[in-house]
Amino acid sequence: MKTYEFILFDLDGTLTDPQEGIVNSIQYALKRYGIEKENHELIRFIGPPLHTSFREFFDTDVQAFEAVDVYREYYSDKGIFENILFEGIPELLQTLQQKGKTICLATSKPQFFAEQILDHFKISHFFKVIVGANLDGTRTEKREVIAEVINQLPGFDPAKAVMIGDRKHDIIGAKFHNMDTIAVLFGYGTLAELEHEQPTYVVKTVGELGGLLK
């Protein structure tokens, strides 16, 4: 097991369980367009860039981005706080910080919302760098987000870095930058989805993740 100096975390499905808020926000947007879906059909949209998910329901990117704006009407007011911090995450972050690790957030969620969530759960102070997507729809791909994290870290060495996430986009984005990866199964990616991308490690629980990062 390698010792990592730079530890990058995804947010949704990795640090927090955002299912209620995201699903409610998607439903809010779809109903505006007369589209009806069951909640369980929308869970798979947790993690990827929003406009990518909405593209399934609309004919053009323009319509998909419009739906994202409607989604945010609900999310920015209510959905953002319909969210739960996974048990054991604050303790894990504290332990990593005490060991001198450089902890970063790399999420496809708009950075504006990501910062609010970290503040809400009182874990912002653990993170050296916080990077998310831009509200204008740019920097949504995980490789772009990770590139900005790297840009903000002088002396960054991909050989000493690991990306932790629950969806294939986390694995793909980190591999683009020649980083190791840890896929977590307590989020929203299936074992089949994650194993297909051949992560460096796969863990089932927060406790197992902590043991791996010792």
C-alpha cells in the first residue's frame, strides 16, 4: 500500500449522501416540463454533471442547460441542505489532517454549492483546496476539475496522489492525470460500473477507506 500525500475527495456519494435533495430538485425541474419519473429512476443521476443527466430527457444541450437552471431554483433554496454526512467522515478527515496530508475536494457540483455544503457540515477547514464546476456550465468534467486542483497545488506529484469517488467519472478523470484511485461502494456507483474502470482499490465502507489510507 502506497503512502499518499495528496488526497482528493469527490463530494456527492463520497463525503455526503445527497439523494433526497438532488432527486427532489430533479423532480422539480422535470415537472416544469411535464415529465414524470419515479424517484428511484433518478438516483443514477447523482454524481455526473447535471447537464449530462438532463440530456437524457431533452433534444438539445440548450434545453438541458435550461433544465439545470430550473433545478437550481429548488436546489439553492432547499435541496442543498437535504443532505446527510456519511458516518465517520469528519473523523477520517481529522485523522488525515493530523497526519499532515493535503486534503482536497474535486467535485462536478458547482463550487459555490460545494463550499456551502462543506460549511454547513463544518468540515471546510480540513480542505487545502476546494474545486468544483463553474455555475456557467464550464469545468464540469472531472478531469477538468482535477486539473484545477493540481494547478492550485505547488509541488503536486501524481505519484503521491489519490482520487476517492463513487462513480466512474472519478476514476476516469484521475487516470487522465496518472493518479491512483479508490472507488467507494457506499455511494451511488455500482460495483460493475466502477470495476469496469479498473480503480486501484475498491472499498465498501468509510472504515475500510480509513484503514487503506493509514
